[in-house]
Amino acid sequence: MARNRLLLCTFLVLLSIIFFITTSEADKVFDEIKKRRDTKKLKLDAMDNIKSRIDNILSCFKLFEHYRNRYKFDSLRDEVELDMCGAVWIILCARLD
């Protein structure tokens, strides 16, 4: 009877060790999967951020172009000054996003 208890205790200890090893390995695998998923999500978030910045720049450019086309220039200098101011404005809009 004592021998059976000893075998049972040994079996339970070995089973517990195997359980802890497999669960720690499973945790490592799940952590790796989570990291990969988070990395993929970060990449998608970065791409969405870049896309929104480009959309913002394009909308600023379209708005500037709309007002620029309505303005009648007296000289080429006025046109260049307005274009430079517009370029600075578009860059500032992109940086503030």
C-alpha cells in the first residue's frame, strides 16, 4: 500500500512538473502571438496615421488652390509670394496634425 502511495505521489509530482512546463511554454507561445498581433496592429496604426496626414495635406492644398484660383494677381511677384505663403501654411497644417 505504501508503495502504491509512493508511485501515486511520484506520478502526481511528475504530472505537475509536466503541466507547469507545458503551461509556461504555452504562455510563451501566446505571448509571442500577442506580440506579433500587436506589432501588426502598430504597423496598421502607423499606416493609418500616415494616410490621415496625407489626406490632411491634400485637403489643405485643395483649399489653398481654391482660394488661389479666385485671386487675380497684379504681378508674378504677388503670385510667388502667395504660393510661398501657401506652401508654409500647408506644411504647418501637416505638422500640426
